[in-house]
Amino acid sequence: MKADPAEQQRLLDLQGLDARLDQLAHRRRTLPEHAEIEQLDKDLRRLRDLTVAAETQASDLEREQAKAEADVEQVRARARRDQARLDSGRVSSPKELVDLQSELASLARRQAELEDVELSVMERVEEVQSEVARLRADASGVEGKRAAAVGRRDAAVEEIDSEAYLTQQAREAVVRDVGGELLALYEKLRASSDGVGAAELKQRRCMGCRLELNTVDLGRFRDAPADEVLRCEECRRILVRTAESGL
């Protein structure tokens, strides 16, 4: 392939810009905030799941508490009725009087048992409600950390994208100075050679694969016309001759 030496020199400028674009893309993908936000999202999901479970448990206990309170009130109401009958003096039968007093004693024992149950449920309700409050506070704290991380990430991405835009504009200007055939070869090689399609021949060494050229290749390159497009025999990248090539 033939190409004007000036066009070949521009390939080195193009390669430098492409390398910078690759660096910026890599930096954008690997910002530490990405991993931080991902971990915070996992923490939030875990806390929200725990909160839902605790809220469900609290709701179940509140229903249990309401039932316990209703059971106690039912026994209290019956005891009040029995006590009112006893206090009215209308119970004249000794047997009925004994039975009424026995029932009141039984109701008192039952009420005490139910009140113990009610107290136990109330304590459990308070514990679970405290746990719900703690989980919500923890989630709020994580949300704050996430918002801060997102802010840092967005600022970093904006800075990277701004530099990438300017670099891309510079790249487009360089591309206009390179012929279509040479550019197509460069792009093809860059895609298959780890992002490096053209390298400088410096001090008899290919700066793409870093290998020193042998005597035969050096002689051939020394005798090649200035417009001939050279290729490294090892990595097959385009070799661009400069004043430092050592030919």
C-alpha cells in the first residue's frame, strides 16, 4: 500500500487520540462509584426486605394485641355484670350466691392470665416497632450515601464525557487528513490488535509490540520508498517512520 508520508505521520496523532479515548472509556466504566452504588443498592434492598418483614410482623402482633385486649375486656365486662348482681342484693339463694362468687374468682384468674398475655404481646409490639424504626433509619442513611455517590459519579462522568467530546472532535480533524484506504487498514488493525493499529518505528524497534527489528527487515525498510506503508513482521501493525527510527 502507498500513502503520503504526511498521512502516515498523522496516523500516530490518530493513534494517540484513539488511545486517549480508550483510556477515557475504561475510566468511565471502572469509576469506583459504580461499585459503591451497586453495593449500596444491595444494602438498600436488604434493608427494605427486612423492613417489610418487620412491618408485617408488627401488623400481625398489633392484631394479636387487639384480640388480647378484646378478650380481657370481655372477661372484665362479665365480671362487672356478676359483681353488679352480687352487689344488688337480689341474689337470695345461697347456692346461687356461692356459684356467683366462684365464677367471679374464676373470672379474676382468667383476667389475670389474659392480662399477662396482653402485656407480653404489647412488649413484643414495642420491640418490633423499634426494629422497624431502626431499619427505616438505616435505610435512610444508606439512601443518603447513595445520593452522594451518585453525585460524585455523575460529576466524574460529566468531566470524562467533556474530555472525550473534545478528543473526538480532534480525532475527526485528524481523520480528514488520512486517506480512506489507509484509514480503513488502520481501523481494521486497531480492532484486532488491542486498540493499536499504528505504531512508531523508533530506534529500530516497533513501539506496538516493543520488539527490535532484525537486520533483514531493517535493510528492507531502509530501502523502502517514503510513501510505502510498512508493516511490522511480528504484530502486523502499521509502522510509521520518523526521524528517530534509526534507519
